[in-house]
Amino acid sequence: MKIASRPDMRTLIRQYRRTLVLAAGIGLLLGGVMAALRPLTYSASATLLFPSLPGSTLSALTGGGGGGDLPSVPLLGGALITPQPGTSAATASVLLQSHRAADDVIKKLDLKGRWGLSDDRAVLRRFTQRLQCKAGKSGELYIGFQDKSAKTAYEIADAVVCELQQLSHTLGLNPAEENVTFLEQQEADARRKFMASQQAMMAFQRANQMPSLPDQAKLLITQYAQVQDDLTKARLEADAADRQLHLVSGSTEKMIKAYQDPTATGDGALSRLYQRVKQGESELVLLRERLTPNHPDVQSKKSELNEAKRQLHTEIGRQVALVKSGNFPVLRDAVVGASLTRARVAGLQSAADQLHQIVGRLPQQQAEYTLLSAELDANGDAVKLFHDELEKARILASRNGPLFVVADPPSLPLERDPAHRLVILILALFLGLGVGLLFPYFAWYGQLQAYEESRWASRTDTDERARLA
């Protein structure tokens, strides 16, 4: 085909105007169908404030600050740690997006029955897609959920807020009540020992005249009482360190089994494997919607998913084994601290035994009186120490309420979400026009190729005639 002039795109568009109108009409028709079939949803939301984030309103009111959780309050010289009643929006978002939180809410509200789904993975996938967790710049966390039922959307949003509170306590983020219980037991034991020492001293005084102790015996009483006091504190610190190690180990193990990275970096092996499993599950669901269960692509993706799950459970087992052996990186400081406190207890116990042997060489009455006086003073100091720390722990536990403040609680939505039907129609119109423009474009491109070939053939003929002439 010989074309005398270069093809013009505008001319071809005018020639294909009926095709463009038809394509735009088909696009509007499809857009109208999509807009009509678009499900009408309701959104229920809640806004939580955290006192630990910088710049938050609650932080200014409570004196909070810093980039993460509020600093922990030490008890017994740091042997016991009581976190402040607050955490960060980022930590809350991580907990809510875990499989554990999703499973608890799904089972609590029976979402599988409400949504009429038979596949657990489909229920989990719908829940995670419709749940929104977004941390704001002012220290707030926005939680939202969309559903066709206004009641279901409200109940899920409310259950998510309750689940955040429960899950935070379950993972050991707030052990103030456990510290109170521990200190109450220690104070009760110290009081029993003090009463026994007091009764023994009174019985000795009734049976004997109060002896006049020489300066050496008085010095031994002072030294022995000081060592006993240090030994009592060291034993308490060792018990608290062991208990703290047990709590941290338990919390770490729970986080690992809930597919959460205990290091909070988000880029560990556990996080990568968990994301791989989630991605594999989503891809497998999409493939099953398009292909049969026996299709090679479905079987291949299923094998990949099973391998990813196997690697995930292997990694969980490996990390749990490290936690139980005390070799997990997060636990190393706690393990070292517990070992050091036990070594200090052993050293003080050896010093107390040596002083006890020295006192035993005194005359019987002086030796007995020296031991009773030292024991009475040490037990009295222990009672005072435990009482003071217990009062602090009770104050912390009494104000250790919610980890967050619900600034905007969930409410039953009264209006549907905007359907954006006009936007869908406009996008469908432009999409139809874009498809329609492909017809004149391909025609223009074909004519351009023919025009270039015609010019090349004409130039070749001219050159051939000139050579023959």
C-alpha cells in the first residue's frame, strides 16, 4: 500500500469517533455496574492517646515524654521493675496486627458464622484487610473497622480496644500487681522472723540479767548486723532477679509464639518468615479463586506455603529453645544480673558464717546476746525495707489503669460510608476512552509503518534509475 502523505493522528481520531463513543459508553456501563454492585459499608472507629509519645496532649498533661514507653519505676534498688501505665502507639499497633489478637476477636464475636465463611484463612484475611491501625503524629492511635453491618463494625472496633488491653497484660507489659504480691509475701515473712527474734530476746532477758558487753562484743554486734542486713537485701535482690528473669523469659516466649519479634526491630528472621507465610496464604487464596485445587500452580504455591510454615515453626522452636536455655540475646543481661546477685549472696553468706564463728568464741551469755541483738536489728531493718517498697508498689498498682486513654470511643455508626459512585463512573469513562484511543493509535502506527516503507521503496527506485542512467 502506497501512502502519499504522513498519517495524521487527529484525522484518525475523527474517523474513529464512533468507536470512541462506543468505548466510552461501554466504560460508563461497566462503571455503573461496578458502582451498583459496590457494597455499602459502615465504619466504626476509636482514637487512643498514649502518654509516652512526644508532643501528645496526654504527654503534656502527665509529664510523659520520650520516643517509647514511659520509663520504668525501680523497686528495691532496681531488683524489681514496674513499668509506667502506658505504652507507645507503635507497640499497640504491632500487637493488634498479630495473629493472636485477630484470632481472639474472631472467636469472641464468631465472625466466621456472621460472615458466612467456611475457610478460617478467608475470615482472617477479611479481618486483617478491614482493620485499620494508624499512628498519628500527636501520640494517638486510630483504630477503624469496616463492615456491611453497622452493629458488627461497632462490636469489632470495641472488641479490638478491649483486646489491646488484655493482650498487653498477657504479654507481661504491666507486672505491677505481681510486684505487689511478691512484696506482700516478703514483708509477711520478714514480720514473722522479726516477731520470733523479738520473742527470743524477751525470753533471754527474762532468764538472764542483761550482760554488760565489752567494746569488742558491741563491735561484733554492729558488724554482724550490717552483714545480715546486706545478706537479706542481697537474697531479696537475687530472688527478684530470678523472678524478673522468669517473667521476661515467659513474655519473650509468648511473643515468639505469637509471631512477634522480641527485639522489636521488625526485621528479624521470625518477622521475615511470618511475612512470607502471610504473603503465601494471600497468594494461595487468590489462586484458588481463579484455578482448580488440582492445578499445578495451586499445588506449587501450596508446597511453598507448607515449606514457609515449616521454616517458621522451626525458627520458633529454635528461639524458644534459646529462651529456655538463657542464651537468647534479649535475656543475656537478665541472666548475667541474676548470676551476679547469686554470687554476691554466696560471698555475704560466707562473711556471715565467719562472723558467727567469731561470736561463738565469746562467753556463752555474751555470744547468745550478741547473736540475738544482731538478728533482731537485721529483721527490723528488713521489715522496714519491705514495708516502704510495698507502699510504693501499691501506689503504682492502684494508678496502673489502662495502658491508654480512649479519647474517642467506638460508637454505632448511623450513616453509611461514601460509596464514591461518581468517582467510579468518571474513572470508568476515562478508562473506556483510553481503550477506545487504542484503535486509532494502532491504525496510525500501521499507516506510519507503511508510509516509511513507501518512502524507502521510492528512494531505492530513484537510486536504481540513477545508477542505470
